[in-house]
Amino acid sequence: MKILDKVFSVLKKVDNKTPLAQQVSATKVPKVKAISAPHNFDFDYVVLDIKTANLQPKSIFSVAIVALKNDKVVDKRHWFVRPNPFNINPIYFQNSNFSRQDLEVANSFSEVWQELNPYIINQKIVAHFADFNIGALKSALCSAQLLVPKFTTFCTYLNAKKTWGFPDFQLHSLADYLHLKVRGGEMLKDVDLCTRIFLKLKKENGELIFNNKSETPKSTVVTLNSNSFLGRNIAVAGAFQHFKHYEIKEKIRALGGIHVKNVTHKTNFLIIGSIQANEICPKRIDAQTFKVKIINEEQFLALLASQHDFQEV
């Protein structure tokens, strides 16, 4: 009996030291990923790429970042976001490695912001068309009733225009001119290109000037609404990633616009795709001469996504 008493005494001591979670045979609660404090994110620059599902800036469905330290990539992240409102152009899902279902189950912007926040607050933010990216970020923050943090900004689009004499400054056109191969996954390729363009600008220009207020100088990005093309004359130029020219013409007519072959003083918009480095684009030159509004393929996609055909019933 004495031996048994000793055994039970030892077992009781061990049991008392065992955590309650180990004593109860129940489903384990998944661990919540801890978010480090922003001051631990010691980067020189953070390159940002945001994609929106429709014309509303708050409709973010993709956020990608590349963090740089001493001109080297030290972190790379991507988040899918459930867009608000959930109106998405189905063309985004063509030849893509994500689906509508991926976005339906994605976290809201408020949830994503918990992880994204340290990459933004007090950082030097780099983006192509920075006014669009920062505008979308601010719109989503305001919609979620979150505070806009402090950061500084640098636009690779505006600074590329000041640095190089290329005929076109869209991201993939610059990649062609600078002989940069597209790499990375579907949702990281643009932020990767922007990063390498930024590093080339930094090497060529030396010290770069960042905007000290969480604001960005306005580029030539045109604000559109669902009636922008109604009764307007629209020309098309360049090569497009998602469309053939005849498909764009059909879309223009569906939006109530009038497709025109040449750019004149009567033209209202020029939809422009990629232009080769050694190629002169007469329509672009004419558009600049006649002060015609120029929009790119992403803006055209956003305009299409705003139409009722792509809205949920």
C-alpha cells in the first residue's frame, strides 16, 4: 500500500503541473498570428501595388508589397481582399491563378489591414501611379472607419517621365524598354516590376525626393464614371493584355461610345495599351496635341466592372 500511495502522490503532483489545455481532450484552438509592432519593420522603402475590382477606389481585391533594405528585397507579401462592393470584371479571372471563390472567402480590408499596417505606417511608400494606389488605400481605410497613418510617397510613373524619354510609361511598357523580364507569381509580377524600375531610377538619379505628406501629386490618371463614354468619340492604340482591338471596339459601343479611327480635336478619349520602345505612336502624339484624355487598360477594365452586367444580383 505504501508503494501505491507514493505512486498516486507522484501522479497527483505531475497532474497539477500539467496545463489545463493538455488535461482536457478537446479541439485545439488555432493560434492567432501575432502582429509585430510597426517600429520593428525597419525598411528603407516599401513598394506597393493595389488592384481594385471596379471604379470605386475602396473596392480593393489585391494588395502586394515588396520591402527593401539596402536596395535588397527583405520581405514580399500578397493579400487577397474581399472587395467592397463585390462587383468584379470577370476578365480578371481569365488566365489567372485565382478565382471568384478565392475573393469570396478572402478577408475583409479591415482584417487584412492588421497585417498590412506595419508595412505602411511611417514608411517610404513607392508605387506606379501613386495617386491611384494611395487614393484606393485611403478610400478603403475611410470606408472601414480606420485612421490614415503617416507615410511618404514616391511615384515611379511621374519620375520615369522626368528621367527617360520613352514614348510610354505604363508599367509593362517600361519593363520592355528597360529589358526587365516579368517574374514572380500572377499577383506579384507588377510589384516586382515596380521595385526594379524604382531601383533603376534610384541608381540613375541618386537621392530621390519623397512627398512628405501622405498625399501624391496628380498624374494624368483620368477619373471615370459609368456614363463617361456615353455619346463620346473614342480612339484605340497600342497592344492590350486582355483584349484584341475588335473586342475593345465592341465594348466601347456597349458603353454608348463611338469608336473613331483617328485622334482629332473632336476625340474625347484615347484608350492606350503598351507601345514598343522603338515605336512612335501617332495617336498618342495627337492626343497630347489636342489635349484628349488618355486612359490605360486597367482603367478601362475598371470601367467595365462598374457596369450592371458584372454586378451581383
